[in-house]
Amino acid sequence: MTPRYAQRMANVQPSAIGELLALGADPSIISFGGGYPDATLFPADQLDAVFHEIITAPGGAAMQYAPSNGLARLRDQVAGLMRADGMDCTADDVLILQGSQQGLDFAARMLIDPGDVIVTEDPTFLGALIAFAPSQPEYAVIPVDAEGMQTDRLEAVLAAHPRAKMVYTVPDFQNPTGVTLSLERRKALIALANRHDLIVVEDTPYRHIRFAGHNLPTLKSLDTEGRVIHLGSFSKILVPGMRIGWAVANPDLLARMGQLKVAADTQTSTLNMAAASLFLDRYDLNAHITVLRTAYAAKKEAMLDAIRQHFPQDIVATDPEGGLFTWLTFPDGFDATEFMRDVALPKARVAYVPGATFFPLTPRANHARLNFSSPAPDAIQTGIAALGRALHATL
């Protein structure tokens, strides 16, 4: 048999994320690779009680089909979370997703024809590039600095790319760099999107994991023309295994995404939606998030302290105010992919995500993303020290 694949499959390639997650399953390797939350902090007892109650409830409602846009009660609860974060939102403005990753897929399929342009940060979230690939986009990229996307460069990029339809951004504790888009640049991005008639996809899975500085308004809360699609998720603030995310958007955009939802999977798991909803009714999500913030802040400091102690001084690490990642910049000419394959994995027994794959157009080999939320504190110390010894020997 010779399958005659569609042309779009040429853009669908194996990802470094999948390869790194497989490496992380080896217990002899200390993995700073995947964007995993700390499993020891999962509210397992509360979730056990919640799932038991909804499964044994008379009538079996939690095990039946549900509306394709999500359980009404959960949509109302998510809308409440959005209002508390400064957005004008009702349950009718919310679409429950199979993780916010599904929202990235829907946004591209809804908006992008082959050859249309998506504007992204440079570097950007690898999972977004994977989600966009089947829609066969072209990319235009905007460099990132300590204040996020350099929006002063966006005007010229848009002028050079008349087929630009969508801007994708992770404004809070960006994946992979950990930087946060400043308030001035948030306002500039919305103004440029209005001027050039663009849809802005705002991806916010890490937004609530802030452990320094002050909250900045979401792009959706600054949106005056209904052109921002705001994506959120319970994966980092509750548990990723429930695969529950959401989109908040204007009625027309949300209706179109809802149609794609029906085509893709009919609905998100009723069982998981019901469990998430009952958890929000019974327990204090904000108190749980506070625990996460405290733990991840300590882990970030432990990792950065270890990097300062063990790494060569010409390696730079970002110092994020929240989220799960720090971003390493090595000297020019250093190849982080080759180093991990030839040295870090076989000798130091440490894994990370090489940075080249996060750049949509021109891969830059001298970067890497390190996750600090998942490893135990002693593993952070041991892994960074081993990596540092290997780096000193190589550099």
C-alpha cells in the first residue's frame, strides 16, 4: 500500500517535544525538558473525592454526552475567573476545549489558508507551530527582549506581509523565554491589530503562576473591537491530565470555533468537565495556586542560583517573574542540540529542550529551554551541577 497523503502532511513532522518527553521517562536522566507541573502538588485527595461523587451520583449525568461548547456550569465558572482577571465575560463567551492546544488548532483552521501569514514571537511556543502546521501558513517573526515581543518592529513586518491574518503571542511568562510583554507593548499590539485588521491569539496557560511583580491586563481586556481570542487552561493550575482549556472570543469567532469543535471531537469529556466544575465549587482554586506559586518561585531561585554557581559566566539565563521556564543563551557557535545528544544525555545524564526548534524561520542553535517546575529541588541541584561540569569541559 502507498498512502496518498494530503499536501498538508508535508508540514506535519515529528517534534522535539515528543522526543524529549520520551527521554524524560528514563529514571536515570534528570529532565528539564517537558513543561510539566510538579506532580507532588496535584490535589489528588480532592480530585478523588470529586470523581467518586460525580461517578456515583444518581442518573449518571457526568458519564453522558454534554453540549459541544461545554457544561453550562463550568462555562459560568470560567467566565467568573475571567471577570476576576479584568475581562468582560459571560458563560456565552466561553468555549470549553480539549486543552488550550485545541484552541490553537481551531484558530489556524478557522483563519489560515495555505500561504497566509501568522506573525509570532521569535522564538515562540513549539506546540503552537505544531498546531498551525497542517494549515500550511507562512510565518513572519518579531524578536523578543526582556519586555516581550518588540512591537516597534511589528508595523514594518505587517507592511511587508499583506497576507498576515493572525498574531500569536504568549504574553505572560512566554514559552520558551519566560519574559512578559510590557503594558506599553500590549497596548501597541492591540492598536496595530486594529489598524491592520488582524486577529490576535492570546495564549495564557502560565498567567496565574506569577510569583514576582504585578499582574498586567490581558490583551482581551484591552480589546476594543472583538479581535482577541483568549486561550486559558487548567493544565498548569489544576492538573494537565484532565485536558480542560477554554477560549473566550467574540460571538462570531466563538461560533466558528464551536463548529470546528463538533467536527473534531463533538465535546470535551463530560466526566472531566463535571469533575473540574465540582472541584471549583468545593475547593479554593486560588489557595491551590498560591501553593504552586510558592513552590515554583523557590525552584526557580534554586535553578538560577545553581546556574550562577556552576555554569560558565558567558551563558545567560532569563529570570522570569512566573511560569515554568528559563531560557539559556550560549556563546555564538555553540550548538545546544549537538551538545545534548553527544554530552548532556550520555555523560551528564541531563535532558533539556534545545532552542533551535522554537524559531519559526531561522533556527538559532545557541539556546535551550529549561523547566524548573517539575524536577525536585535536589534534582535541580544535581542536574545543573552535572550540566555545568559538562559545559566547562566543552567550552
